[in-house]
Amino acid sequence: MNQQLLRSEYPRPQFRRKQWTSLNGTWEFEYDDEDTGEREGWEASGKSFSKRIEVPFCYQSELSGIADTAFHDIVWYRRAFAIPAEYEGKRLLLHFGAVDYEARVWVNGKLVATHEGGHTPFHADITDSLHEGENIIVVKAIDHSKDVTLPRGKQYWEEKSAGIFYTRTTGIWQSVWLEPVAPIYVSRIRLTPDIDRNELRLQAFISGFKEGADISLRASIGFGDEAVAQDEIKITRGSVTRTIGIHDFNDHGLGRWWTPENPNLYELKLTLLVDGKAVDVVDSYFGMRKISIEDGVVLLNNRPYTMKLVLDQGYFPAGLLTATSDDELRRDVELTKAMGFNGARKHQKIEDPRYLYWADRLGLLVWGEMANAYHFSEEYVGRVTREWLQAVERDYNHPCLVAWVPMNESWGVTNIVVDIQQQQHALAMYHMTKSLDPTRPVISNDGWELVKTDLVTIHDYEWRKDVLADRYSEREKALKARPGNRWILVPGFDDEGQPILLTEFGGISFKKSGWDGWGYSGAQNEDDYIQRLKDVFEPAHRSPILQGFCYTQLTDVEQEINGLLTYDRQPKAPLETIRQIVEG
């Protein structure tokens, strides 16, 4: 296979070390439909598996080399690796970007990690399981394909995709890699910009901390070639918080605040010193950016800002949830901006960090959304809560990320209008997210049937221009319209004057490729398509109550042909024409 397809770029772009080794590529692979693998000791027996798979692509995808959409809920991976000589004397971490849904990992027959949650990363310190020469990693992945209490996003519980649901992803679907670290190292950081005080709040978490050791952390901040600030912090426990002043920007068009139009980023270098010697160096970055709501108005950096978003499912023809290459992720950001959008709502997917990196670098707002389940149970509540905690922690530092969406369209809480328990769950997800991140708005249940929420967000696939214009001419009309025959606010949860955004609309189908499909309304030719786009965008632009919108959708996906682009990312109308319509 072409090496470019193996996703050889650094997987964690906001927390970088120079030394690392990709384990993407060809692995041994086996189905375990009868779940006999552990009883037979596959993790330690040296059993050679009968298939080969290209990691990080799931077995259902073309790029995996298997392309099998049948149900195989238990799968095994195996590969050998050698420890590079330059890693000698260091601890060795084994990282997984995402494994759907449960994972058990062994190194040389020893269990080193277990993880639940199909969209979030995990790692293990495998140092004590290693030996000289060849080492063996074995992974068992379990994906409960038909369990609708599982957080799964758009992955269908039937063998063939249909309607709004797509081909499933089982097992490893993001990069696998090794990273050497010192016995004492920086395990993670949390970066909170404050443009009002011109400060960065830095929190650093130290692994291997020892009481009484002489440990300090040096933080160096730069912008381009210019040194902006430096601070050295004495480490007296396993975590440290320091506020660093940044005084080199202003708000007169010449400053360095981050916006989609001017995605200014500061570089951050962290050096951990033990007894005066540098033992760990981490490179990161941040943007001085603020998203807030004042007097019912959405503000970016304390100025009113209209969000012009596109719904992005994050699916790819050959890789499904996994992009073919880093260039493919960058291209999606570039195409989104080229069509006049300033943001994307990543729909029912916790996206690859490389996408968020390009959104940071190129300037694109992103709404982070949980991959929901479809049926409520107490087990579901535990699953979705644990995974969402991990998602918020992973993506907190990205300046592009400006809103959290833990729930969408009452998926998993289908009786929320009448079921107090489901209302309490939605409230808990809202408040928990706010407790983890007070700096971003949280939408409790995007689309309709909202409980406590920072934004009132409405999904409305009405295609008639006059109906849309009337519906969004007044706040009261919009909140009482009930598109899809759904309450906008759950009865008992009053309108608190929050900003209103139209966060799904359009969905106009137009066949411009070799496959058939559906949309929420249809166009006959390119001229008809352009007119239909104008008919749904113009009321959104003219509305005196809407502060933003999210058009459905960026690309066609499998049987859906309601994208502005085909599934292989070809525009259905000239990009400049779409841009003029989107920008109004």
C-alpha cells in the first residue's frame, strides 16, 4: 500500500514530542465471532492470524484491504515491533487514537490497557512488559453492533447503510504509535486564554512526580520569530497552575487575537527540568480567543459574530470515519472556507485531532458534538457520560472549538418531553459540560426539545422561501413553529432570551455523481439547485432573530446526496457561486 495512506503524520498535533514511532501499517487480523480468543489464549500464544489489515482503517473500509460490511463484533490485531535504540533508558507509552468500541491490549502476553469508548484516545505505559528483541502487541476490540444504547453516532445497527445511517466502524480507526518519555514527564496540559486580561492560564500535569525532587517547568511563548513571554515554575506536586501575561496585542485590527478571518496562533514550548537538566520537551500552541454571550448576543472576542456553519459528517468514501490522509482533512477545511462558511458542526462524531489542527491553523470555527446512542438506559447514561468527559478533556485546548453539543435531536432521550429522568440526564450533561469548561456555550439537545441551554438551536428542513421568511421574522413565531412536529423547548423550560440559531436546514438533494440517494428536497439541474440554495439561505440572512446557521451538509455520504460537494469532494455548483449565496 502507498505509504501516504498509512496516516504517517504526528497524531496529536497540540502536544508534540520529537521522538515517536508510528505503528500504522499492516497488522495481522482475525475475526472472533464465537469469542473463543481469550479462552484459547490468543493474546499470548503467538497464534498467527489468517488475515492482514491496514491500520488505522476499520475492516469495513476499502482502505483496510478487507472491505467487509458483515457483522464481526469481536476482532483481533497482532503486530511485532522493535524498540529503537535511541529510546533506551526511557519509559515507553503505547497510544491509540480511537478503537471502537471496547479494547483490551496485551504486550508480550501481559494485559497493559483496557478502554471503553469508541471515539476517545487512551494509552498505556508498556515499559515493564517489554524485553530485548522483538515485542508483540495484541489488541482485542469488541463492538456491540446492534446495541442501540451504545454511543455510536451515524453507525447503523444493520448490515447495509440506509436513511441517515452509514456503514459501521469496528476496531482501530485512528493512529497507533509509540512515544518514549522520561520517568518524570508532562502528561497533559490545559490552556485557557483570557483576552480581557491579556493572559494565558496554564495548567500542567506531571506524571512520575516525586516528593522532594528538584523539578521545575519552563514555559516559553512565541509568535512567529518573536519571543513573547517566558516563565519558570517550581513543581511541588503533581499538577501546577500559572497565569502568564501576554501584552503584545490589541483590538484595533492590528492585534493577534484568533478569528476565522485571522487565525493567529502563539507557539508554546514546555521544558521540564529535574535537578536542572531538561528531561522532557513538549511543543504546543494556543489562540487568544473568547466566545461569549452578552445580552442575548453571540460574541467572538467581545464583538457580535454571525456563525455561518456547515454540517460535516466526517465520512470518507474509502476510509469511512478515517480520512485517507492528513491532506484530505486539510482539504475539507479549505473547501468549507472556500464556500463562504466560517465554521463547521462536526455531526455525531468526535473528530480526528488532525482536523481540529487544520481548523486552528486555517481558521474555522468548530462545534464539538458527541456521537450519541439511540435508546435510553442507566447503562447508556454511564457510557455516554464517561466518553464525553474524555472528549471534552481531549479537545479543550483547541481555539477553533467554540461550542459543545453533548446531545442531538433527542437521540437516546426520545421521551424527553414527558420523561423526567431523561430531562435530568440532559440537564446533567449540560451542567457537567459547563463544570468542565465554563468558557464555551453548551447546547443541551441540538435541534429541538431543549432543556437548559446557552443557545436555542433549531432544525428545520422547510424549503419554501416564504414560509421560512415568515417563520423566522419574529422570535415568538420561531419558538412556536415546531418544525418536525417537535417542541423547541421542553414544556417547563422557558425562553430565557438565548441567541437563536438555525442549526440544520436545507438538505437539498442534487445528483451530480454516479450514485443515487435522497435529500430533504430535490433539485432537477444546476440552475434549479442554485435557486433552491438561494431560497433557503436568503431567509436565514434576512431574519432579524437568527444569529447564525448551519447548512446540511458539506458532502454527500453514502446514500445521502444532499451535500454541497459529492462524496469525493467535487462541487455541485461553482465554489464562488456557493460562496456568494452563503455569505449573503
